[in-house]
Amino acid sequence: MIVMTFVSINLKWNGEDWRTVIASDSKGYYSYLPAMFIYDDPNYGFFDSMEREKYYNENTYTDYRSIAEGKIINKYYIGTAAAELPFFLTGHLIAKGSSWDADGYSKPYMMMLCVSALFYLLIGTLFVQKTLRRYGVDERSISWITVAGIFGTNLFYYAVVEAGTSHVYSFAFVSMLVYYFHCWVHEKRTKQLLILAFLLGMIVIIRPVNALVVLALPFIAGGWKSFLESVLAILQKKWIALLSVGIFVLVLMIQLGYYKLATGHWFVYSYREEGFDFTDPHIFDILFSFRKGLFLYTPIYLLAFIGLIALWKRKDRFPVFSWLIFFFVLTYILSSWWMWYYGGSFSSRVYVDYLPFFLLLLGIGLNQWRKQWPGWTLRIVTVLLIVLCQIQMYQYRYGQIHYSDTTKEQYWNNFLRIDKLT
């Protein structure tokens, strides 16, 4: 975390670099906070003065507004802003006590947004480690997994370069969900169920499609019997189950309440003509293409599948099949979005949210062969893939890998080249 903090400060805190902390989708996620806590304006009447005038930057400008029921609303979902709230309020206090404008967009707010992303990176990482310990993974392997997860995947990029996007926040809440569900399966304590309800609510209002994490719960349970017992245990605690549903709905009301306030209606669809086309999934493209292939640009995701081999060797068939089903359904749905490459992004950014499941698999694989030659081979390969990922992220930042449309020829002509960067 010391390294990540240093990188974040170096990239975003010097000179005028803070002005690029939020761009593209990040502006929409964040803008709920000044809209509600400074301007008291859910319909974004302040948009022109802030985005087109005072803080205009042609490289980061985004119109994140949409129209619903004849009203201007935020196109994006509110969960990221809810997670950022304590840090936004801290930035507001700093701005009010300094010479910076307390307008929601000056330097103190942007710096606290960077701190927010690092905080959730830390939380997510700690809960991945806690889960790995529950699976009996040794501490040395956990250290390897931590380094691989942070520096060998696109989590690094979305924690320090595009810290305002939703992905590091989803990573944190999914990490916590995995840990507490594993605790629930084996301990069935009331507080664990209540926490799970809150976490699932946050996951949904950050990115509703991430409700797909429930498909991975059988894998976390470890067996069909264990999974059914964990579900039945919820039904047996009727009042606690109702309270949990209440907590989940209460969290959802953060989003629905905004819609009601802004439009007079509880339910609206802010993405208008954008949506999924389940008849035309781009499964191969989202995983392997030169444009955005997950396994091409961040191959540690692919290396994680070694955990399935380890589980198969231990004759744990249910976790293998349940994980593969989860991964296939997830990939099918994510690749069916109308813009399957998800705009300007490094690798396939939507998988960052589900990284805890890949890191758990990788931990199982490393732990299986930690004292044998395959374990050392895996560690060597991991180091090489971390180096590859860092080089490619560096190329991406400086435009050698196109933000959206890299071709096969461009990729191989520039492979591992950093000497041509300007």
C-alpha cells in the first residue's frame, strides 16, 4: 500500500494533475456528491458552470446526464458515490478551511477521491487475504497472491490512474461478500447475514449487473449440500431473514430515492438506448481479442485457472463445475453489452469487480504445489506476468496501446516496447 500511495501521489497530486482524477464515467459516479451535498440540485443545473466553464478540459469532458420522465438525471448509478461519501465530506471540510473553492471539484476533493480509492483497495485486499486464510492458504502464498492481484492485473490501473471509476469499489465489496458468505456457510451467525445483506445492496447500487456475484456463492460454499444448508439456514431465521431483506432494500433505496427526488418516479432506466444484446455475445473478443482481451492484457486472470486443476486433483468436482458455470454465465452477459469493449479502458475492466474469485483460485493453485516444482514455476510465471502487465499499462497510459481500438498489427509491432514512448 505504501507503493500504491506513492504512485497515486506521483501521478495525480503534482501541479495540475489533480484535474484529471475524474474523467469519463468517473465524473458521473462522483457528481452525485456535489449535486446533493453542495448544490442541492438532483437535476444538475450546475453542470454547465462546472463542466463547461470553470473546470472544462477537452480531454476529460463528459456529459454524464440523461433524460428520464422529462427530467435531467445522472446516467450512472449512485453506489460509488455512496462509498466515496466520507472522503468527499473530508475534502469539503479541507476546502472550506483553506483557500480552495468549496465547490466539490477543487483539489482537496480530488485528492480525497484518490485516498478513497486506495482505502477501498486496502479493504478489498485485506478481505481477500482473510478469505485465503480460511481456505488454508499459507502466508507465503498469500503474499504472492496479494502482489499479483495488485500489480499484475488491471486493478492497479483502476486504483491509481482512473481512481474515480467504480471498479475498485466493487472489488472491495465483492471481497467482503466472499469472506462473509464463507463465514456464514461454516458458522451461521446472525450478524454475518445482516452484513451480507448490506454488502449485496452496495454491490447492486454500484453496478447492478454485479448482482451476478450470487452465481458464485455455490462455489464459495464448496458443495451443493453446504450451499443448500446455508440457504435453508436463512429461511429458518425468519425474522433475521426479513431484517436482512429490509437492509438490502434500504440500501437500494439510496438509488431509488434519488430517482424519486429527481423525476417523481421510483423506477427509471437512465441508459436509454444502451443495453444488452444476448443474441450477439462477444465471448472470444472480451477474453482474447487484441482490442480488449482480458487474458491478453492481464494474463494472470488466465493463470488463476490453475486452481481448477488443483481442485480437480483433490476430487473437488463441485467447486470446479460451479466456478466454470459462474464464469461462463458472467462472460456471456458481460460480452453481450452493446459496447462489449466498454469504451476506453485497459484490458477488460469489468472483470476487476470479480477479481476476488480469480485470486482465490490462484491461491488454491499455489497452495496445492507450494513445496513442489510446479509451485516454483507458478511463482516465476507470476513475476513475468506482473512485469508484462506493468509494461502494457505503461504503454496504455502513453498511447502506445490505443485506449479503445488496438489492432493485432499495432500490438505486435509495439510488444514490450517502451523506447518509442514520448
